[in-house]
Amino acid sequence: MRSRIIWLFICSSFILVLVGCGGRAKKINERVTMWRKDKLPYGLYYAYEQLPYIFPNAEILIDKESPERKFNLFQTKSNPIHQKLYDHKGQIAHVIVTPQIYPSIEELGALLNFVYDGNQLFLSSFEFGNTLLDTLKLKINGGVQYDDSLNVKISDPLSLTKHEYNYPGKSYDDYFSSIDTGYTTVLGWNKENRPNFVKIGYDNGGAIYIHLAPVTFTNFFLLHKENKSYYDFALSNIPNDTELVLWGEYFRAHRDGEDGNSNSHAFTWMMQQPPLAWALWLLLALFAFIYLFESKRRQKQIAVRKPLKNTSLEFVKTIGRLYYQRRDNKNLVGKMVAHFFGHVRSKYNLSTSKMDDEFEKRLAFKTGIELQTIRDIVYQSRYLSDQPSVSDMELLLFNEQLQTFYQKA
């Protein structure tokens, strides 16, 4: 009798464990990457791969060049892309889907000249520069709403009927609070029937499309139910005789004409100006002269004082606060990744030179942390290290993952 009770208890416990493990919902990765190679929920892999089906007769090219250089110099046909721009002038579509679009005055002028030549410019982003909006006489409500679902509507380019779509994901629900009705056509709306997708057409056949809900082009949205037709309707506004499609990635790493390394640009410009170049070299020579003749010690030796005690983690937190206050997210991520690798090497005696599946399994075994959590941290460290800039949202998510690791490990 006693043995039967024990076996009944073991079987019941085993069944409860199986039910508990099977009922655990898989957490979705909420990182908004907006990258054509990313298969994560908020990546653009599906949207980019569908371009050949929307434009079957067009060539698809990746474009990372500045609009100012590309569209103002294509007449010179100095490289293969410039040659293609020249050959297909008036039948080109430039599609840009990215978290931010802040063109400089020169870049905006080049984009407008591109449209004036009869081409199509499709812009979809969370943020647009004021210079661009003012030029097109557009105003955005200015507030971004973060909801747990998105509801949008779009007009069929052929029948002009409205189609409604939704999905249970992130919502950045901006809308146009003011448009120039004389030149602007509304193509899409948000859940409150306010315009979030417009077209500005020109007499020569060129057009600019401004779209405020880029999450509708992410994998999560397009693969939810029948939402793919939203993508088809949006890009079908572009003429079907388009011969060349440029998928723009320049503005992913550039803001107001800069690429995040403004110091190097300023130094290069200074060296190109003869008076400033001479002044800089003279200043360096003066510092060298002072160093040679004034480097001898002229004071008594300062007594060595013991440094204040501090743990490595507290030091990293202090440095982290400094970089975060300076809004230097890229450098802060580098420090966080370096500290994580050093922590793994010193505490778990694991080499971080090769971050493969074997490394992830060994680290998960030694720390007792789930393998998927380790893989997410390793992937995030690689991804953010390769990015030219890091947003606050990506930084906070990465910090949360690392803090969870330190607390459990």
C-alpha cells in the first residue's frame, strides 16, 4: 500500500511538471531593429525579400550612399550605381524604411531633385527631420504612443476602398496634424481615422510618399493573419513600370549629414584649410617644445596615497552613469560588453575569443541560467557592437539582460 502511494505521488508530480513546462508561453523578442537581414519580430527581413514580387521587372539594389553624392553626381557615371541611375532616370523607386530620417539641407535638396526627375521616393520612419517636414508643409502630432496593439487602414490603389489591419504588437501611432491638401493625397489612416500615410505628387510624374507607421513593415505585423496585403497596397502606389528599386540604408547611421563621427569630419575639414592646418602644426610643435624643456620635475615627490577601495562592478556602474549622462550609448555598450566578457573569463574560466554554440552551452551549464537567455545576451552583444549607433531602447534592453545575468549567475 505504501509503495503504491509513493508511485502515485511520483507520477502525479511528473505530470504536473510536464503541464507546467508545456504551458509556459514563449516570450517574444521586443527589440525593434528595423534591419533587412533581421528575422526577429521587429526586423525587415520579410519586407525586403518580398520586393521582387512587388516589382518583378525591376532590379533591386542596396543603397548606403549619401543622397547628395548619389543623386547629384550620377550624371558623371563614375561607378556602376551611378551608371544605373543614369540609365533608368525617371523610372527609379527609392524605398527607405528606418527608425529615423534626418537629412541635411544638401541631402534634402538632392532627394527633391531626384523626385523632380520623375522618380519615386518612399519614406517610412518613426522620426522625420523638421527641415524635411517644413519643406513638404507637413506637421506631425509630435507624440509617440506605445500601445500593446496597432490598428491601421489603407486605401486600395485600384478600387480606392479602405482595408483595416491590426496585430498584437508595438504601436508607434503618429499621425499628420497638418497637410497641404492642394498637393497631398491621403493613402492611409490610424485607428482614429487620422492620416498616417500620404503622397505628394508632382506634374512630371515624380512623387514622395511619407509613412508614419514603419512597424507595419516588420516581420511580426506582415506575418500576422492576412496583414501582408497592407504591404502590397502600400508599395503598389509606386508605378508598376519601375525599372530600378533602391533599398536605402544610409539614414540608419546618419543624422543631419553626419555619421556619428563628427570629430573626425571636423579634423579632416581643418586639415583641408591651409591657414588652419599651419596653425595646428605650429600648435603641436609648441607643445612638443614645452614638453622637451619643461618635463623635468620641479616639485617634491608626492607621497603615494592608497586609492579608495572599489569593486569592479561599482566602477563599471560609475563609468556607465557617466556615459549615459553624455548620451554616448555606443561607447557605453562597448564598456558593458567588455565587462561582461571579463566577468565570464575571470569567474567561470571560459575563453571569450570564440562565441559559438559550445561556448553558450558551457556558460549556461556553469551559471545555471537558461541557454536561450545566454544566447540572447551573446547575440545582443554582437549586434550592438556592429551597429554605428545605439538607441536608448536598445541600451536599456541590453542592460536589463546583463543585470538579470549578474543576479542569477
